[in-house]
Amino acid sequence: MGLKEKLHQTKLKYQGKKMAPAFNAIHTFLYAPNETTHNGSHVRGADDLKRTMNTVIMALVPCLLFGMFNTGYQHSAAIDGFPENFSLFEHFLTWDNFWLGLITILPLVIVSYGVGLAVEFVFAVIKGHEVEEGYLVTGMLVPLIVPVDIPLWMLAVAVVFGVVIGKEVFGGTGMNILNPALTIRAFLFFAYPTWMSGDKVWVHGAVDGVTKAGSTDAISGETVLGYLAQGNTADISYSLSDMFYGFIPGSVGETSTLLILLGGLFLIFSKIASWRIMVSAVIGALAMGLIFNGVVAAEWIPEYSKFYGLMNFEFWQHLLVGGLAFGIVYMATDPVTGSQTNRGKWIYGFLIGFLSVMIRVFNPGYPEGVFLAILLMNVFAPTIDHYVVRGNIKRRMKRLKNATIYPKTSGEVEALTTETV
Amino acid sequence: MGLLSKKDANLILDPLADNNPITIQVLGICSALAITAELKASVVMSLSVLFVLGVGNVVISLLRNIIPSKIRIIVQLIVVATLVIVVDQVLKAFAYELSKTLAVFVGLIITNCIIMGRFEAFALGNGPWKSFLDGIGNALGYGVILVIVGFFRELLGSGTLFGIPVLGDPIAKTGLYSTGYENNGFMIIPPAALIVVGIIIWAQRSRNKALIEEA
């Protein structure tokens, strides 16, 4: 008797008991349920909510692992300086790096899942439905979009806020207007801005005042965007390949554009995420970046302007730094909060990319705007869909009106035309 | 309430909970969002509305039989404007700092829907004593919500109550702050008030299902 069979037996045994939802949750988490429908015939796909969620989580795991290595790497690089001749296996993929990352990031993951699932469970009990799996992806996204050293209690408060106000008040999984993970991040950003921006939070140990080797200066590390927003026009100390592979400071999982790209491709080929949103968001970001580059090239803005640094930034490099790539691939494509219609997806994605870069450049407090842009477009997504659907109806009505109808007998012509008008 | 008959008592008690102007009628939200970052401002605002609504209701009720119905809105506006100016001047004279915090919102009591609403709905059709009780009741109902929202926003957002630090010193890291606690900047900004009011509405309607409107 295999595991599947055993789980099924257990499920039958506990059917109707109080603990049934818990067993069902484990059972369906591992296998497709073996229930059959009793009335009529229905085609059932195996790609239910759990399968979808697990696929996204699989796409996120590389980012999480990379984030662990990067935490250690950034920490030691801040203390000892960046290695002269960087070698992937000697300096980056080391046990020391991984261990440091593991002990810093694992608590974030545990708090995120523990608190979030606890809230879900409480609501499931109150409302009397089975525990919904909607939090599985959110719980994995949250640790990846916060700075490494965020205090755990802040994360816990934000998760409670995000899950309750962002999701449960609207009716739970599938009913939310805003992406819960981004609601959590937005809450943290507005509630505790000192922990979400600046040059102290992106490198592990900087807040606690760990000092550089052989000096009394505390370590620090700015994100590339932070550096540019300071009005620094000098060359960035990170090379393009550093930015692409992700050896830069930033939120835990957002740095490696390469892995995000691979994750995105995986999601597209498994048909979980919409390629339309991803492609149009990239186009939108490039368009806004080009406009800013054009403004600089036309010398409409002076070099001492505080926006100069970010405006002058090569348009396509916006995709390599900050959370833009991560947001586009994993958050903008959220099927619940995004647009549903194909044409709507193009508009929705384009505006996300466009606004992200715009907010990034013009935000005075914090040079990042992806989460704000996606949240804003989440709110507009139903409106976009509404107009796309209305436009469709209008076009088809017009086609119908202009259509010539060939009746079988000549007497029906008038009856049919009056019906269609 | 030995002083009041049951009916009169209900005029005061109803708006406090089951017919609350903010959470049930959803009136006067604007000022509830704008000035509740501090408890002190919330209390002063509540008292101002209490005065304006209590006195205004009595005045309108006394005049109710001689106001021509065509121009009643203008008469109501004059009454409320007079009272608001009195409040504003008193605040400027005796609590200048606070009147700066409240800024334009004292003046905007004139446009507070609760006040015009009570004039129209109650004072024009009832005697002065009843109108007075109704005014006091509604103003208290408004004030209760303001104070609750102000309490949570000031406590969580600034760690103070009436400007007095209650959680310790955030800069010297004493009290609760020594454990790593920090003030929640989100509570300072007006959207937080909307969410707090929303949570109050949620809690109230979960307790009393009869209040839930049909969708």
C-alpha cells in the first residue's frame, strides 16, 4: 500500500470529523484527490490551486537560495572589501555564505509562513471553510522582498495586516483586490521607513554596527538605485554582469535578474503566469527609461537636478537593478489581482513597467517604485477589463448589425433583422 | 437615567452605537480622517462639534415654525456658521497651538454632514429639548469614534497620548522601545484612519448582524 493509498484511507477514516480539513489539506497538497463526481461528467484538470501555487514556489526557490548566498557574500564583502578576482565557487558559493544566509533568512520564511497561515487558519475556523492555500505563494514572496535585517516582529505585524486587510476582509483567497505580498511590503515601507530604505538595511549586520576589517567604520551598503538617487553621477562600482547575475545589495530575492528570468521562463512554459503581462511590463519600463534618457540627451534638465542621476541611467539597465524584474515576473502576473482579458493584460503590464520606472525616478524618499506601481494597477485592473469587455461587445454588435443574414426562406429576412438590432 | 424618559434616553444612546453617525450613517468621515492623528485634536474637535450641534439644534428647533421652508438651508448655514466662528475664535484665543493643528477643519465643521443632517432630519420637526438631546447624542457618537481612532493612531503612531509619552522614549530607547519596538509611521498618515474606522465598522457589524446592509 503506497503513501497515496494510505492518505486516502486516513481521509476516509476521519471524514466528517473535526480534524478532516487538516488531513484533506495534507492529502491534496501531495496528490490529486481521487474523488469522482457523482452527477454528470466533468472534465477536471490536475492543475488546481495547490498545483499552481507549488509551481510558483518552485520558480521562487532558486531566488531564495541565491538570496542566502548573496546575504553572506554581501556581508563579508562589506567587511573585507569586494574580492579582486571574483570566482564564483571561491567567493560566492561557499558554505560560510550559505550558512550566514540560512540563519538570517530562514527566520523570515518561518515567521512569514507561521503568522500568515495562523491568520488563514483563524479565518477558516471563524468562517467555517477549509484552509485555503492562497497564502502559500505570498508566504514565500514576503521574505524575498524585504531587506535581510528586518526585525521579525515588524514582519509579523505586517503579515497580519497584509493578510487581514489585504485579503480576508475582501473574502479571502481569490477575492482580494490587492496583492497581499505587496500590501505587506507597502505596510512595512510606510510604517517603518527606516528599516526599508537607506544604506544600512541591505547588508546583514550593518544595522547592528558591525565594523569593517581593520577600521572602526560601520559597514554599509547602498543599492544601485540608492546610489544613483543620491545624485552620484560617477560610475557605479558594480559591473553590468554583477547586476545581471545579482551580486549586488538589495532585498533578499530580487537581486539576481538571471534567476528571475529563468523563473519567468519556467512560469511561462508551465502556463502559470501570463507572458503578455511580463512582455508588456518590460516594454513599458523600457519606454519610460527611453523617455528619461531622451530628456537628459535633450539637455532639458541640468546636471545638478536631483533626478539627473536616475534619469541618466541607461534605460535597459533599469531592468537589472532593484525589484523591477522580480515584481514583473512574480507579482504583476498574479492571476487574482491582475487583468483577466488578453488585451487588458497588455495595458495592465505596460502601465506597471511605465509607472515603476517613473516612480523610481521621481520618488523623493526612496528610489524604488515597483511595488507601488503594481498596487496601483491592481486597483485599476478591473476597470481596464471592464472597458476591454465593453469594447469587445461594441465591436461585435457592430459586426452583427452590418452582417448580411441569409435565411432559408425569403419570408424570414425581416424577422431576423429586427431580432438582431 | 432617572432624569430622562426611555424615549429621550434613546435619543442620546442610539447614535452612540447602533445609529452612529460615522460608522453607520458614514457621515463626517472627512474630519475623522484628517485630525485624528492626535488624541488631543480629536477631543477638541469632538467638543467643538458637541457645542455646535447641541446649540445649533436648539436654535433651529426654536425657529422651526418661523423659517420659510424655501430658505431653510440658508438659515441653517447662518446658524452653524455663527456657532463655528465662536468656536474658532475661542480656540484661537485660548488654545492657539491646537487651533493651528486643527487648521481649516474647525471652519469646515460648517460643511460637516452630521450637523446639516441633524438640522434637517430632526431639529426642524421636534421640540427644543428633544433636539438638544439628539444633538448631544449625535455629537457624542461622532466624538466616540474620533477618540477611539485618535487613541490608536496616537498610541501606535507616536507612542504618546495627549502628547505625553506612554511607551518610553524612542530616542533614548527606554521603556518599550528598549525591546526594539518602533513607532508605526503608517498610523500617522490619513489612510490609516480610514482603515481604523473600517475595522471599527467591521467589528461593530460582526457583533450586531442586524446592522449589515443588504448588498
